[in-house]
Amino acid sequence: MPLHRPAGHAHRRRPQAIGDGSRRPGRPLWAGTLCPGAVFVLVVGGLFLVGVGCRRGPGLTRPDNDNTTAFQVRCDPSALSVSRNGRGSTTCTVTSTGDFTGDVQLGCTDLPAGITCELNPATVTVPAGGSASSQLQINVGRVNPGSYSFRVVGSFMSSGPVGSVEQRSSFPLQLTVPPPDFSVACSPSALSVPRGGSGATLCSVSSTGGFDESVGWSCAGQPVGVTCDFNPVSVAPPPDGSASSGLVIRVAASVNAGTYTLQVQGTTGAQTRSVDLQLTVTAPGGGGDFSIVCSPSVLTLPQDGEGTTTCTVTSVGDFNGRVRLSCVGQPARVDCQFDPNAVEPSPGNPAASTLRLKVDKDVSPGTYVFQVQGTSGNLTRSTSIQLTVTSSKG
């Protein structure tokens, strides 16, 4: 028996497919151009649904509304200062804001040229109601000083009835690259030298902002009869590191006793930095005095290696006596051997000894400062040696 519709019941017409008519039953149909912010019409089971979305490849992606997803990305600290040719780091944490759980991929966007980022791990598994962290390393090349902004982005792809859906969250970071610069310092910064004698100090150049240029040494403001002898005469510190020279101050016998302030200067191009050095010139007492300097006073030796420097004792006034040499304050397992271990300077005739330093294989790499002492009766005079020990493994 044929079926009849009740009286007054209008005939319900099935919606027509939009397109070439090849749509299979039950399969949703898109109408219109799909791009960020576009309106689309979805026809499912006779119902017309209207929404906003964007097609990416075979699937559907929601608009790029960052920080509206089921997880959030945060980095701490969010502001970094990294020198040119340097590295910086921060910790980025992905936190579930509800029942979200899944693998979130992390990356950086809007990076300026010369700056790269590395995330370890690049993908974190976020538990429901929990969080997971990744370490972000920023590598800064030879870029111009200034402030830069970029973003860390977390993304998650999920599969739905209409294709893949991407959820994203991003977090802004601020990067400051300071201008390259350097400073100079001397230790000790005060010397007491008898007339006709000499004294020594160690002067260093410290780099900031990735500075790595060669710096030349000089003195300014010293009285007539006082000379400066740097060894080496210039140094090039590594980025954000330091490099040193030995400075020998020689005082002529004609210089008046008293206290003087002179400047030790480091210069590269148009940049000059200086530090004050106080020099006290004394008159030799009865029986005279002596001074001691070693050249070079800055040495770099590998573990299980050795090197030499020459230590010279100079008579001041009418000093004429035997001076015994020794090391004080050297690191453990660094051996000092003087040849000879005692010298006898006389007026106008300095006496020299060769100091051989032997570094044991177990000495930790690093920079050490110790003293070479000369002793004659109640008189003791000293000079500084800087020793840098490097790894024998390269």
C-alpha cells in the first residue's frame, strides 16, 4: 500500500549538493573560498551550518587565534641580554589549561637575520592538567646592537571528522644585544719602587658585549724618568673573556721620591679605556735595595707541560748582596725551578735567573696568579706571574 503524507504536511525537499553532484551521502560539503576569517557553509544531514575557518591542504584548521587553545606557552625569563657572537637561554613551559593532553611542537618565529634558536626537546608531551618544559637556546651572530622581538610558538595537530585541526599558542620574547666594549684593570694597582729600580704588575683587558678586537697598551701621565714596558704590547680578548699583559715600571735614579698617579691605557681604533696606577718612588735606605721582575710575566701552558721565564734582580743604590729566589702561592702540582736559585746583583750589574715551570697533568685548567720572591737578609721583594693552564685534551 502506498504511503500518504498527512494533510497539511508540506513536502520536505532534500538540500541540493553544491558542486558537481558527486558528493557521497553523509559527507560534509564546503561552500565558498576557505581562508583565514572566511565564512563557510557545512551541509550535514539536511542541516545548514555556518562557521568561520580555513582549509589547509586536505583538512580544516581553525583561524590563527593564538593563546585561545587548550594549552598555553610561557617562557621565563622573557627578556634576555646576549652579547654579539654569544648565547643565551630561557625555559619555555607548555601548560594544559583543562583536559588537554598531547605532543606539542615548539619553534621560533619572527627571528631577525643572524639570530637562531634551538629548543631541546623540540616536542614536549603535555599531560592533562599538567605541564612540560623545554630549554630554549638563543644563538646571536655578528648582529648590530639593539633590541629584537620574536615569538616562541607551540602547535598541536588533532584529527577530526572534517580533517586536521591545528591548535596554537605563542609567547613573545625580548632580546637585547648590547654594544661591544672593553675595560682595563691592573693588579696590583699600587707599586712602591725605589729610585733606580723597577716594579711589575699585571694588566688585563676584559670584553663585554662580544668585543674581540686587538687592544694596544700605553702609559700616560707618568713623571719624567719613569718608563712602561708591556709584554705583550697588545692583546685580543675572546668575546666576553679577558687577556693579560705584564707591565714593568722602571724608575730612573733621577726621579724624586714621592707618590705619583699615572694612567694605563688600552686603545683600539677610536676607543680608549684607562685605569689609574699609583706609583710610590722611594729613596734607597742605607745598604741599598733591589727590585725583581720576570719577563714574560704571563704564560700559557698545557697540562703536563712546561715553560720558562727570565727573572732579573736589579741593584738599587749601593746594594751588593746575594738574593735567593722562590715561588709563593703557585697552584698545587706546579713546580718552580730557578737556575740559578740565587743571584748576586751589584750597582750597574743586574743578575738574571731562568725560572722553569712544570705543570702536572692533574692541574685543573684555569688562570692562576702567584709571586716570585727575592730575599736578601731582611729585604724581600716580589713580582707577579700569571699562569694559564689549558687542557691537554684540546
